[in-house]
Amino acid sequence: MNFELSEEQKLLRNMARKFAEQEMLPSLREYESRREVNHGLLKKMAHLGLRGIHIPKEYGGAGLSYSDAVLIWEQLSWASWTQTLISLGDSVLAGTLLLNAANEEQKQRYLPPMCRAETFVAVGAVEPNAGSDASAIETTAVLDGEEWIINGSKNFITGGGIADTVIVLVQTDKSLGPKGISLIAVDRKTPGFSSADVAFVGGLACNASNLTFEDCRVPKENLIGNVGKGLRSILTGVNTARLFISAGAVGMAQSCMDASIKYTKERRQFGKPIAGFQLMQEAIARIQAEILSVRCLVFYAADLMSRGQPHGKELSSAKWLASELALRASTEAIRIHGAYGCTDEYPVAHHYRDAVLTTILGGTTEMHKLTIGRELLEINAMI
């Protein structure tokens, strides 16, 4: 296996790091303090072709591989994972879903404007009683002539408060269980649709909302894919989202280590830099070793996805270990920085807040352990 990046990949990585340093970091504290989304970032990323990295060129994307994408996602997340999430998340989740499940007219309707940052498309799956078990959803869609009537609610939807369109996971026939679940696109202007923003402990410059649908009538042709194929269709987008989270978590861990190295060289105690203390070197060495290991795993999963190879346990392993690494590295960085690490004067506190979210979004650590176990042992532990 060749671990050497191509010249094009090095250019992509460097371009993304430059954007993170020059366009994201300078305004991050401002937008976090106001709990607002920096919509200008979406436009700037679109101009550079960063939105829809893996989306084919005929639909407005860059047409790059998942291996290329993780390089970019890591570098942008080095500055802020949740700003990267709100800037690219719709192209990652909804974009992949549409690419694999939508008909040609729907692809042309949604994907090019999304890649140009003219529209934002969220995906509504999670509900009060349906998280890891997506098959338990209660939001319903009933066909009435040429329209679907949608009723129900969705929780913690990334970008739900700013989305122009939400692709909603609905139950069209409860008697069929998971085989009755479908996906339907709902325009924000649809009567009966409303959203209420949620304040998370992290993601201060992101957006998450609870959505409500009360007798929302949408055209029959807004069905994405086939009736009863909703769970299968949404999984394609979720897999890309898991890879995105994995790469972003590595980026956060790297940023925390970079900040810790800089700080320990500058901070002096007992007459010398604390970088010379044995326990400080051990902490930084451990983070570095884990970053190198997990980064290789993330690239391996991305390579499998790029080549269309089976990648279930590899992707779940990457998501599990990367998200926990981000949390562990940011926690260690806070300790290294002491009280300064708990302030926004240093670039570790916001990673600490955001890292918690990576352990939940895209499937909890526990669910990924079960996925790996089921694939290896061929026994479903949930039964």
C-alpha cells in the first residue's frame, strides 16, 4: 500500500489548510459568541469547489474520491469541525443520499444549487423515540391523491433551521415496519412546517433544530427513491457522514496537539519550558501515536469506499476510534493548558466542546461496536 500523497492531493490538502487558517479561524470566536452560522463560508467554499467534493461534476460537484475528500475535511476541521459540518454537511449527507436514491430530475433540481451554496438541504431522520433505531420512526406520510400528507416531528437536525429543503424519513405503511419507510422532500415554505433551534453544548457556530410537520402537503413526485426503500437509501448518506466525522475528528485531534506543542514550549515553570517535563512529553507522544494510527484507519476506510469495496466494519472502526480520539486529545490539551485551556484565548476549548458531538452524530460508539461485532460474528447482538 502506497501512503504517499499525489501532488494533486498535496495541493488539495494545502489549499484546505490555507482556507482554514485565513477564512475560518479569524471569525470563529465572533460567530460562536453570537451562536450564528457564517453563511459567507458556504459561498467561499462553493467557489473553491469544496462543497460536493465527492459529487460528480455533472451535478455541480468536484468529482473527487473519498480519499481526496478526507484530506480536505481533516484540514478544515483543524480550524472548526462544526463550522465545517454546517458548511459541507448537507452535501455530505443529503448530497450522497440524492446521488444514490433520487431520479435524474431530482438530482438536477437539488444537487447543482447545493454545490453552489444557493440552497441548503437537510435530512430529517432522528425523532424523540427513534435515534439509533431508525426503524422506530413515527412521522407518517399518507398519500392523498397527488399529494403526501406528512405529520410528525424530528429532533436535533443539523441545518434544520436554515434548510431550504428537508428530506424527511417517514413511515408510509406502519404494518410493513422497516419496509414501509420512505424519504420525501419537504420545502421550508410548505404550510405546517416549522423549526425551533436547539442549543447544544458545542457546535456554537453551527445549527441544529427540532422540526415539526402538521398536515404538510407536498407533491407526490417529492418522493425520493422508492416507497419502502427509505432506510436503505439513507444509509448511503449516513456512511459518507461517518467518514466525514472520522476525518474531522482527526483534524480536531491534530489541532489540539499542535496547540499543545506550541504552548508547552512557551509556558515556563520552575525555570524551564514545561515541554521538558517528562509527563508532558508522554502525553503529547501518546496523542501523536494515536493520531497517526487513526488517520491511517480513516484513509483505509476512505480508500475502500472510493473503490466500491465492502467497508462496514472498517468505517465503524474509524468512526468509533476517531471520535473518541478527538474527545481524548481535546481533554488532554485542556489539562496541558491548565486554566488557559478553558478559555477561548487558546484553540482547544472549542474543540473540546465540539468533540463530544462526534461521539453521538453518525451513530453512537456503542452502535458501531455492535456493527463490528455483528459483521465478524454473524450474530445480531440486539436480538
